[in-house]
Amino acid sequence: METEMQALLKKKEIYSSYFATLKYALYVITHPLDGFWDLTHEKRGSLAAANTIVILMLMARIMKLQFTSFLFLKVYWEGINIFLYIASMLSQLVLFCVGNWGLTTLFDGKGKLSQIYMGTAYALTPYPLLQFLMILFSNVVTDEEGAFYFFAAALSIGWTAILIICAMMQIHEYTISKTILFIIASFFAMLVMIFILLLFFSMITQGIAYFVSIMKEIMFRM
């Protein structure tokens, strides 16, 4: 009985800690400098909460395609593979984190890969918050009032971009100019990694095709 009680208390403590770190995202987006410093250096964040924010971001993107009024967004579902759509967004996040970590490690960056991912995920918080509201808003306004919708869309992206800059600045302990420089460099690193991956898979495909053709030739001669 005592063991069960201890297990329940431990589970309650885990859930309480998870919700506290998830709620902390609201503080981070309104107090970015202090928030991102405490997020990583004072252990105020968690990977579980970061994963939740990423999932909410993905849900917001998918629901935006499905439920946004056709006045503001026209979607041709015939040309969309929802699994590839999700994979492309996740791969962009992964490549950015890996690229930023790889570059900053060479130039005295203080952040670990897990901290970079966590900071980036927490910086995405305004996007799902505003996008869910924009989906509802798009269905109650007219085309003439669309300026408010596009302003909110720009706000969600701009706010997120500013938070990413603040996150990287606090995690790596860089100046703002150095932070912006390395964020831009991270995008170039993403392009390089994509090129290398495409080259690798192209070589693998050609190698497989070569061995398949040899096997077919052997079977034909036999």
C-alpha cells in the first residue's frame, strides 16, 4: 500500500513538474531575456514541454490548412501529402538545431544541442497561440477586414523570430549581432546538410540500381 502511494505521489510530482514547465512558456514569450536564461541555466524548462509545443505547432499548421476560410487561404489537397508536410516541418526544425549547434560549438557557443532544441521549441509558442485564434477569426470576418488577419499572421511569425534570436543569444551567451549572424549561418548550414543528404541518397540509389542490374544480368545469363 505504501509503495502504491509513493508511486502515485511520484507520478503526481512528474505531472506537476511537466505542467509547470509548459506554463513557463507563457512567461518566456513575454519576458524573453530573463525567460530563456532561466529556461536553460536554471532548469525551468523541459524537453517534454518543448515536444508538446512542437506538436501544438504542427497541429496549428494542419488545422490552418483545413479550417481557415477560403477567403484567406486556398488549399489544393490533391497536391498535399500530410505526412510529408509534417516531416518537412520537423526536418527543418532538426536541421536548424543541428546546424546552429555545429557552428556555435566551433565559436565558443555555450549551448548544448538539447538546450538549442528546447529554446527553439519554446520560442515557437506564439505561433500556435495566434494561429488557433486566426483560424476562428478568418471564419467571421469579411474580405475587406482581411488586413487584421494578415497583421496577426505577420505578428505570429515576427514574434517567433524575435524569440528565437533572444533564445540563441541567452543560450550561447552571444551579443545580438553575433547571434543574428550565426542564425543566418545556420540557415546556410541547413542548405549544406540538405545537399549532402541528397547526394548521399543519390549515391545509395545509384549503387542499389547498379547491383540490381548486375543481378538481373547474372540471372539472364543463367
